[in-house]
Amino acid sequence: MKRRRLVAAVAAAAALAGVAVAAPVRAAATPEVAAISWSPCPDSDPLVGTLLKGLQCGSLQVPLDYSRPNGRKISLALTRAGHTAPADRYQGVVLLNRGQWPGQFGRDLPTRFATGTSGLPTTVGAQYDWIGFDPRGTGASEPMVTCDPSYLWPGQARPDYVPRTAAQERAWVSRAQDFAESCGRTYGDVLPFLSTKDSARDMDAIRRALGERQISYFGYDYGTYLGSVYASMFPTRVRRMVLDTVVEPDGTWYDTDLEQNATFENGARIYFSWIAANDATYHLGTTQAAVEANYYKGMDKVRRTPIDGEIGPSEYTDIFLVSLYRRSSWTANAKALADWVLRADPAGLRAGFGVPGTPTQNKQAMYNAVQCVDTPWPRGWKRWQDDYSAQYRAGNRFMTWYDAWYNAPCAFWPVRAGTPQKIGNKNVDVLLLQGDSVGDSPLSGALRMHRQFPDSRLVVERDGFEHETSMSRNANTCMNGYVSAFFEDGSRPASVQGVDASCTANPAPVPPASNVSTVLAGVPASGAAPSATR
């Protein structure tokens, strides 16, 4: 025990000093956990507003370091929507994870699944206790990790994501290094214990605190990786698991992010092609290339003169990024682009712009805190510079340098990565859902996950673009049907080679009448925009 304490103390001191330390190798331990005491959630929450109304709130103390089960404790914030079906129809608990990236809160999710707003029939939702939680380090869980807020440049336009000079690149690299060092100074004693494997251990602690022999699980995007890690570490504790929009289960996060830059570029082309097909409404060009040129023309304008001093080329990218995740944003963003490029009207861009606040700072810090220790990253900047410059030159312009700076702190993270969990188990009951044109989660990752869980079933949404294929506002009713059947009685499609079943994607949105724009005199109507400087 004394040696363990000495190792932990040395690791914390090194991280505080800005020296990279290895993530600890932990012995298996099963700490005792107390039952969760539930009480009504407040009508208004400082982090998520009124989204918890009607739910029950609770908390759970878990070890910071699971190799020291009697050591320091941290707190997980949880919510519950209890089952309303008779006892003989009760099917246990379902843990929920929003995914998108590590650092996302999840306490509001039970309402979506218990009330039918997700598309899950209320008769099915009533048979479960739905459990939301903010993962360790996130949201209302304590401690909530935040680092140097200046990395996101709140209150002023950030430098262009795309470095145009060596000095601009050095400035970004310096800020990334400063951000990583600030995390080490503030949370050096916590950073070694924020991996996905640690969150999976938390999930099992939640299971035990709820008194359940097994749990079911539903996760989106990064939540699919968390779920797969849990299923690999605790396969006998999984009853039913749904993984929607599956991330790559193998390799490193660094390689996965490089792969995503190309798939995001394809997503941008799909969006620009849709705008071109609706040129009668938006007047931005009749071809994908013409619309793309107008997109970068609009970026050049904010590069020269940021809107309100806050919306420059980086914020401009952020605003339109959502359109590579969800088609529900297509019409509003296309109108904002047309208004800005054709009429110099920034109203739509202002509406899409959000000033980073505490939740955003927490998401950035926890994104890096988890990703940087899950798998190895190149140390220093040289390889990053070579790889991202090559990707940009190859035509992957939309996301490449955004992605570089979002992940760059991992090049200097004060805690070195641990050993990734080996993913897979042949006996786990998993339903995989995947759109075949999702920007940040290529179909190839879902196919690999399918192979590593041989008893899984894979349902693909053909021409599926949405980041969440099921159980959300814009979800596919066909995909919803597979999830509903699975949660109702365990039904899944028959197993065949490769993809087990498929659904046709929802149709692309139709521009509303309010989007129809008029073209100013002297402004080209279709695709005659001057070449962008990008």
C-alpha cells in the first residue's frame, strides 16, 4: 500500500510540474459501493437549465484510482426516469451516453427515452429504469475539469485554423502546449485517471450501486466506444447494448482523426451538392464546386473583417460544422451563407455563433483528458505538421486544421497514454446502427466493430448522413423500429454475412418558403463567385 501511495504521489507531482508521466497500470479491484439515494431533480439546473425537470437526481462516490479502492473518492452525478410498467414487466436499467465526444453531459437523456419523445414506444420505455450520468470530470460530476479558457479565445475571433505563416502555426502550437500545461497544473492529480477504461469501471460501479446483476446500455458516437470498452471488460454484465454511429474500435485516436478528415470532406461535398440542387432558392451556384467557392468567399470576408470582432474564419467553420453532422441544420445554414455572401447580411451567422462558456470549456478539457490517455499520440509537433499539411494539400480543407488544433494538446499532454482496451467478445448481445455517409464515423469502423463482437447485428442506414440514426428528433423510423424491438423482447435481425439489415435514409430537407432569397443587382446568381483564396 505504501508503494502504491508513493507511485501515485510521484505521478501527481510530475503532472503538476508539467512533466509527462505514464498512465498507471491498475490491478483489478472491486470496491464496495453504497446504494444511490434518489430525490426529485430541481426544476432548473445551472448547467442544463430545465432539462432535468421530472427526473430523479442522485450521486455516487467512486474511487479516483480503482487500484486503490479505499483511496480518494470522486462524485458522479446521475439521473433516473423510473419504470412505470408493472413489476412483472420490469426489464432492468439502461445506462445512456450522449457521445459526440468525451466531455458531454448526459443527465438529461432519460427524459428522451422514457417519455416517447425519442421514438421509443412508451409501452417499451415504461419497462426500464433509464439512467443518465455525467461521466467523471464532466458536468455536475466532481471535480469538473476545466483548463486555461484562453485556448478557445472567448470574446474575440480566434486566429485562422489554417496557418498561413510559420508564425501563425507557432502561435497555435504554443497555445496548445500552454493549454496542456495548465491542465497539469490544475488537475495533475486527476489526469491519470480519466480514461475511457476508468469510465467503464464507473459504469460497473453504477450497476452495483443499483443492485443489478446486468445492465443494458445505449450510446451514440464516442458512447459506442465507451460501451464497447465496457462490454469487453465486463461482458457478463451486459444484457442488451445498442451502439449508434460507431467509432473505430482499433488503432489510435490520432489515426482515426486523420481518417475522419477525409470523410468530413465528403460530408461537406454532400452538403454543397444539396445547396446546388436548390439553387433556385439560395443562388449560390448550380454545382458543388460553385457552392464551395462561395463558401470560401464568405470565409475570406470574415478573415478580412471579423463580424463584431468575434466571428472570424475559425468561428465561421464552427458555425457550418454542424451541417456535417445533421441535415436538420441544412436549410438555416444555407440561408445564412446566402445572406452573408450575396447580401452581406450577418444575421444568420450571428444566430449560429455561440460564445464559449463553462460547459464548452469543460468539454474541451475533458475531450483532451480522455483522448490523450486512451491511446498513444505523437509527442512534439513535427509529425503532426507533416501529416496535417499533407492532408490539407490533398484537398481535405474543411476540417483538417480544425481537427489539428482541437487535438493538438495531446502532443504535449502531461500524462502519457496507457494501454488501450482490447475490444471484442463473442458472447455479448449488441445491436450496431450506422449511417453509411456519416462524417466522423465511417462505415468501416462499424464493420470492424461487428467483426469483433461476432454475435452482434449491424443495421446500416443507406445514404445515412445523420450523426444519430435512431432515437432522436430527426431519427429514421425504420432504424427506430429495430431499437424498439430489441428493447422490447431482444429481437434482432437474422445474422448474415456483413451487414445484417438496412434502412433507407430519410429524404433530404426541402427548403422552406422563408429561405427563398432575392439576388442583389450586380451579384452573380449561379456559381460565378470569384475563386476563394483558400
